[in-house]
Amino acid sequence: MGGGGVPVRRIMFVLAWAALILLIGAWPFLTAYLPATNEHAAERLGGGWSGVLRLWVCDEMWPPGGGNFAPWLNARIDRFERRHPGVYVQVITMPLPAMQDFAADDVNPPDMMLLAPGMLGKTDHLLALAPGEALPPSLADAGQGYAVAVALGGYGWALNEGLLKEAPVDWAALGDGPKAKKGQRAFAWMDAPADGAFQCFSGAFRSLMAGREVSEEGRQPVRAGEGLNLGLVGEPEPTEAPRVVRRVQPTLPKALPKDFRTRSFILSDFASGRTAAALVSQREMQRLNALSGAGRAPGWTLEPAPYTDQVAFMAVVDLPRQNSMARQALSVQLVDFLLSDESQKALAKVLAFRAAPGEALYASREGFAALERALSGGAVQVPDAFDQGFRASAAASADELVRQSGGT
């Protein structure tokens, strides 16, 4: 080949550099046609704000019967995202200290939080929310104008049907109960577990042992012929005998377990017949159903407690940020969606209970049906969403009740 030709490698090198220089020069014009983020791309496609909303859930959240809220939240969020193209909701589990410092300067805050009562002690940096027309007054008021209840749990006495047909008012009258065999744990008429981080068994125990009004038939003897309608003109209709209402104070058994309200797990004694009544939530009820189904626990019924602190509240964050109004509007829509009938029905997926009234979810499920009826009746006491003192007060009250009874 002649010596005057230019090597091919050198030509390619020059062309590559020329192309690179052209690309650098054209880059400002090309970026106008390329989406910098998914948010901007979705805006061009949908015509409205789109992007990622962040939902924080505390890792100490009280457990539904299925263990946690993740399956319910994920399924509901998936449906919500389908109805809002370009909007994505990211569920993030956070420790309690992080939840409480969500508004700190060095934190990328969430858009929403799923809260139990007392997780936050104030409403600063939260958006004011309407309580939801479907909620009963007690739940609507408990949100304090900044949180909306979307799910419930509850408590009650699990009663060994072979030992107790119902929870007595006078537990002391039951006597000592069956004698324990050598080496066995002593029999107890009742037992209750220690409080959890956001499970106030003390409050449930105190509500079950509170004074109550008992209505009974008047005991006046009925005279011969009284109450009969003989068909005479103008004869008044018979009237019902007056009811006598008296207030009674339940008593504790003569003896309580030495570790009463100090153990986290008490079901083994109930399953083996060494405890006649065990204070449980829906989580323990589900475990009892599994044990009973395997023939490892006695038949049982539930007497619901007229109290629960197991409320799942949704709150929306109110902090200055880009697109804050659009974020908040979509967050409020998600809260409303979680209160819709289809979302409330889906709580059965995780064995939690409705916050908004509707069709029964557990009509034939052992224990759950009775607790559902109690929770839906509107008479269950609930603490306020931002009250951080009620658990300590309930524990102190329960301690005092046990001390006064001399039951341990």
C-alpha cells in the first residue's frame, strides 16, 4: 500500500472525537426531550401531579390477628395506584423514635403515617382531617381532628367452656378451683399478660373488672289473675313488672398467679387447662383457634372487653415541600379509600376489625364474631390518638386493684 494513505485507526479516532464534541454541544437541547425523573414523565402522560408518596408504619404497631398490616396495606395501595396512574405509595417500616422525629430538619419526612394511640404526643406538623362520616362518634372524636381511624383490634376473656360458661361478677365465690398435680403450675381462675408497647392489657383488664349495672326482674309475687286480659271493654293492657337495676363491683379470685400481668405469653396454661380465663387480643385468639383445631386446646368462648386502645389511625403530614398541596390531596384520598367499604371488608385478610360499620366479617369465626359485635356496637371506650399518658394510668389502676384485693 502507498505511504501517502491515512491509517484507518487514525480516521476512526478523529471521527470519535468529533462525535463526542457534537454530543456535548447538543446536550442542553437533548435534555429538554428527556424526563429527568419519573415524576416529570408521569406529568406529561397524565396531565396532573404524579410521583411517590411515602407511608410510614411503626415497627411496634399492635398486631392484627394475622400478625401485621402489610398484606392489607399493600393490596389496598395496589388498587389505589391503579385508580391514580403515575402515583406510587411506598410503605416504609420505621422505629418509634424515627416516627416521633418525623419533622426533624435532617429527615426526609413521610407523607402519611399509620399510628397507634400515643405514638405521637402532639399534632404539630400534621394536617387537620375531617373524621370521616362513616365513623361512630367515639372513634371520630378519638382522632382529635388530626387522625382518622381505619382499623380496630380488641380484647376479651377467653373462657374455658368446661370450667366457665360466662365470666362471673364475683370471682372470689368460685373458690380455689382444681388442685394441681405435683410438679404442675398451680391452677388459676384468671390470668392476664404483660402490657405490650402499644397493647394496653391493663386497660382491658380494668374495664372488665369495673363496676357495672345489673338489671333483674322485680321479685314481687304475682297475684292470681294479675296481668290477664279478660276482654272487658276499657280494661287496661297488662304492664310489665318493673326492673330493678343495681350496681355491682366485680371481685377478683382469692388467688392470682404470682406472675400475674408480667408474662408476655400465657396461652400454654390456658390450653392445658391450668387457667380458666385468659385475657387475649385478636392475635392470641387466632393462635387459640389454631390450637383448638389441632386438638391442643379446650373449647372456648369470648367475653369482649368494653375498651380498646388497638386503633390504627392514619395521619397526613403538613410540612413545606415541593408539590405539598398535591401530595396532601392524594394522601387524603388514600385515607378515604382505606375507609371505603371494599377496603374495610379487606381487613379480613389480616384478621383486623372494621373502623367503619358494615357487613360482618367474622360471622362464624370463634371468638372473632363476639369481639366484632362488641366493637361495632359503638359502646367500646377508646383513648385519644395523641394521649401518651393513658397506658401508665391504666397500669397503675390495675396494680392498685390487685393490691387492694390481696389476690396475689
